[in-house]
Amino acid sequence: MAKSKKKRLSLRRPKSSKALNQIPGTVTYVGNKESNETLLDVIDFNAEHYERFRSKNPQDALKFEDESKITWINIDGLNNTEEIEKLGKYFELHPLILEDIANTNQRPKIDEYQDYLFVVAKMLYYNGDGTLQIEHISLVIGQDYVLTFQEAGGDVFDGVRERIEHKKGRIRNRKADYLMFALLDAIIDNYFIVVEDISEKIEGFEDQIFLNDQDEDLVREIQELKRAIVRIRRSVFPLREVLGRLEKLNHPIIDENTGNYLRDLVDHIIQISENIDIYREMIWSLMDMYMTTISNKMNEVMKVLTIMASIFIPLTFIAGIYGMNFEYIPELQWRYSYFVLWGVMIIVFFVMLYYFKRKKWL
């Protein structure tokens, strides 16, 4: 993404939290991103073979299943539940898994089945206009295939696709469990980008507050960042538990060598979680700092007004005395009384200024 574009952390809320009063296992889409058609991106590979195929018909992807190769099928368009059910029937997925795939409010989790694993995660990335997207993604990992289900087009897996195509790294020589690791690693790497952006925003807000360069939008931006951090935390923290379970999982799909890479993911997600907690505390402190700065400004204004009022109180007293309508005030008949009164008032004014300066109130 170009640095000139301003990244925004405004997030859209889902239309509803859950489809209510449904029979368990009913596939009902819950989310905001609707696609007119289901798009499939199929990559079939092994050490010597590579083929990529795109289609709008899920049936076209089924011919690629071959135990001698690894097949990655990426499906975009969760609102087309009929197509998801067809794929689920072919791969013999449990109905509750299909329900969780279509429910974008499902928290990150991992479920074990005899022939496959099911992992739910949240994908964080910036779209073309710099707005942060939190997208639901589901992974089904079998012995020789990986299925990924997304709401709509756009993801963080371009690097993985490039490594597969150009035979970079170990991915072409490993099994489906390593492909799962690579996909989760790409998701977590983008967490670092989002967290780093949050850090830069907080530093920018701190500079504005310290330099008294606040504008009327600063409070709104801080509040938006607070809400964004809460939603990011809700998306990231459960994945820490998922990866912890995945690392210790004793399942025939997970190769022992892949476990070492999964432990590295656990370290990364712990680091991200700790940073999010730190920035969460900082943003709360930032609002307190802002309110303290506003209060200090108000106190400065009140101090100046109080000093001005204190200076003019004795002068007003003198003017009030000689403004009374009594006939026998001795100074009224004196020729120089007007000038003497002005002199007394000026002396009182400077004496009070000197007193305030000495007290360091000015």
C-alpha cells in the first residue's frame, strides 16, 4: 500500500450477531459482504507439478483431488450457501462446520475430526482506500487438501501463492499441514502491520497533545481508535488459544516437523497480543492526557481572568467610594484630587503586578 494513503481504522458492524431459532447445522450467512457468485481459485501442486485454475462453478474444482498432489481451494462468497453445502457434502464436512463457515461472527477456534481439522481465524488487512478490514476466514485441512472460505475477494495470501508458483521455500515439498502453517503465518504477519500502524497513530496523537496541536477531530479519532483496538483484540486473542492447541495437537495430519513452525506462530501471536494490550492501555491514557491538557488550558485561562479581576477589585473599590453621591467628601473640593486619585490607582495597579510576579502567578 502506498504510504501517501491515510489508513483508517473505521470498522463496519455486522448486520446481526447470529441467525436465531435455526436448527443446529443450518447454513445461514451472517455478514455484510455479499457476492453474486461463488468464485473458486484452485492451486494444485507438488514438487514437480503446478497448476492454477479459476472457476465460478464449484463442481469444476473437484476433479483436482489427487492424493499424489496437494490441492488448495480458495472459495469467495459465503452468502451463496448452496454452493458451500455442495462442497461440504463432497468433502464430507460436518454440518456444524458449514454453519460456522457461513457465520462471520464465529470467534476463532479449532475443531478436530478424524480425517481433517477445522480452523476459524480473522484476517486483518487494509483495503484500497486505507480502511481496515476484519474478515472471517475458515480453513479445512485434510490429508492432501486445504479449503479456505472467505466472504469476498481480497486477502493476504498473495505471497503464499507466489511461493507456490515460483517454487520458493519448502512449500512445494511439504504436505497440506505446512500449507496450513503458511496461510496462518500470512494472516499473523498482517497482524504485525496493523499493530505497527496503531503504534504510529498513538505516537502521532501524543505529539499533537504535547505540542498543543489539537483540532476538533482529535477526540473523535481517538475514540475511533479505541473502538478499533477493542475489535482487533477480540479478533486476535482467541487465535492465541487456537495456535496453542494446534501446536500440541496429536493428529495424523500434523507432521512432527511442522510442529516446530507452529511453535514459532505461537511466539508471534503472544507478542502481538502483548502489544495490543500495551496499546490498549496507552490509548486509554491518551484520552486522560487529552482531558488533562484541556483542563490545564482552562486553568490557565481562569488564572489570567482571576488575576485581572484581582487587579481591578481595589481600583473598582476606589472608584466606587468616590462615585457615591454624598455632598461632603473632602477631596471633591480639592483642585488636584482627580490627578492624585489616578496616581493612587496606577500605583496600586503596579504594586499588585509586582506582587503576582513575585509569587510566580504571572
